[in-house]
Amino acid sequence: MRTEVVIIGAGPAGLLLGQLLHKHGIDNVILERQTGEYVLGRVRAGVIEQVTIDLLDEAGVGARMHEDGLVHEGVQICVDGVRHRISFAELTGKAVMVYGQTEITKDLMDGRAAAGAPTIYAAYDVHLHGIFGDKPHVTFRADGKTQEIACDFVAGCDGFHGVCRKSVPAHAITAHERVYPLGWLGILSDTPPVSDELIYVHHPLGFALCSMRSPTRSRYYLQCSLAEDVDSWPDDRFWEELRPRLDDKARARLVTGPSIEKSIAPLRSFVAEPMRFGRLYLAGDAAHIVPPTGAKGLNLAASDVRYLSQALVEHYAEKSDAGLDHYSERALNRVWKAERFSWWMTTMLHRISENPFDQKIQLAELDYLFRSKAAATVFAENYVGLPY
């Protein structure tokens, strides 16, 4: 088998890249280790920037997003039982949209199926060959037999634990990492949200986040220890821990119910440099991880895809490799700004230290954010997404 681009990973990054390349007549095959049902069942991010919305529109899969997505023109931060609203619309003229990653994945899967573009699920033992030469190829096992795809380029969109970054010689890659001593316990429930906007909660008991996926489906998070076991958190315990962290209005509006998904996610910041290795290009979680606090993970993956898709189109349509040669530099420039913002939000809002000095610094930082239009503007600009 031969194609122009082999994409490893059928998450949003890989599917979006495949759809954009297909729109420009660039043949591609997606390999995914899991089944399609498993990929579609993963519950992930829900806040997307305008630039991500624009890319989904460009890929031709934005119709349902515009119909069902919730436009948010601001966000709220609760400290000492008092909510403070930061208006994106007033400070930047922009907004974000709440639309679950599961729904984005479904839209991209449907778009790829409609286009007749090939995705091979349950592709095991994937190996990359010749990525530093002119004729790379990928081998894998599917349907009980070993198969091979020759290609021009490989796009590694297979996540933090995927094979692509691991295929790079250790001496060729530099990893930067910050592991936080906490996690997020998340619960999804078919209950109405407590607010029309996200509420980030800074509280002595620990961080909390009130989010949503729709007007009838809520997503809540609690800061927890990494030593916690999700099985030790029955629904009643979760609601009991969430309730005292909320302000009076949110507490009065809280509707509890059985969870339909519950998980614990560790928090880490991670960047691998560079993001190009010969004819292998990393994108999304394969190259970087951000804490979920700043809602940047999916959006950073989309920005990588934007840079990479444009570079590949330029290669095939204009016979120029300028975009490919500068892909890593351009992508990392935006990655590090998002890493900084996510790190800042995480350290400002969570109870990380028991040192009274550190806690006072957090409160001073929050007070400055609420009182200074300049500080609020910086926050809003980063949250809605920095320009390319």
C-alpha cells in the first residue's frame, strides 16, 4: 500500500489533519491502535477557541457544532464565596465555545467516512521505518496479518504514550516536564449546570470547576490527591465534597444525580523539542501536554494541525518545503505560550502548598486579576486563544 501521508492516531488531531489534507487532495491513511468505539467513548476537553472552530469549519465538519455548541463570552472565578466575572467579549471582542471533544471526534469520524478516506482501527505493533531518509514506511498488524504502507511523510498524532515520539532516538529529543502533586477527579452527569458559564473555584478545601457539555449535561471537577482511587469516590461522596466549595447561588442551583462517567486525571506540563524528526512530524499530545486548567490541550493540537496541514499543502501544491522546515519552530512558539498560561492558572487556583506565604501570594494574584483591567485583558487574550 502507498499513500502520501500516514497519520498515526485517530483522535481529534489525527482526524482533523486527515480531513484537511483530504480537502486539498492529499492522500492519507490513518492508523489507530484502538477500536473506533473506544476512541469515541473517551471523555475529554470541552472548551474550544475560535481558531479551532474555524479549522473545523474549514474541514467541513462544523455544522453540528454551530447548532449544538454553547458560545461563552466570559468565565467566572470564585474566591471566598464571591464570584468575579471576566468578560472575553468586552476585553477582546472574542468568545469561546463549549462543545465536547467526543462530539468533535464523532463529527470528524462522520466527515471522514463520508469522504471515503481510509482509517484502519485496531492497528497493532506499529513501527516507523526510514523517517530520516527519503522513503519512509510504516508497518503494522491488522486483521491478523502484517501490513506495510509506503509514504512521503508520517504525522505522529498518537498521544503522550504513542509510538511516534518513542521512535525517535533519545539523543535527538529534549523533554521538559513539570509534574504537579495533584489530579482532577471528574464526573459527568445528566443534570443542568449551576451556571451558564464555567466557574473556576479557588477554595481552602481545594480547587473545583463547574463546567458543562450541554444545557442538560454537567461536568464537575475536584482537586484530589494522586493517591486517590476513583472506586473510593461514590457519587454521594463527590457531591458532598463539591457542595461546600461553591458559592451560595451555585450551591442553591446544584442538582445532583448519578454519574455517567467518572475518572481521575493527573496534571502535568510536558513539551518535547523539536517536533520534527526527518519526515516524522509530531502534533498534539504526542509533543506536549498541558494541565486542563487553561483549556488548551485540544486547542493546541488544533494549532499544530493548522501549521502542519498548511505546510503539507504548500509542499504538494507549491513544491516548497519552507512550511515543513519551520513547522517545529512555529508550533513550539505557540505551545510555550499556552504552557505558560496553563501553568499560571494551575498554580494560581489550586491548593498546591501549605505554606502560608504561597497561599497569600495566590490571593494577591487573584485580587490583582480582578482589580486590574490590564491583568484581566491578558487573562482573556490567552483564554480565548492567542493569534497565530
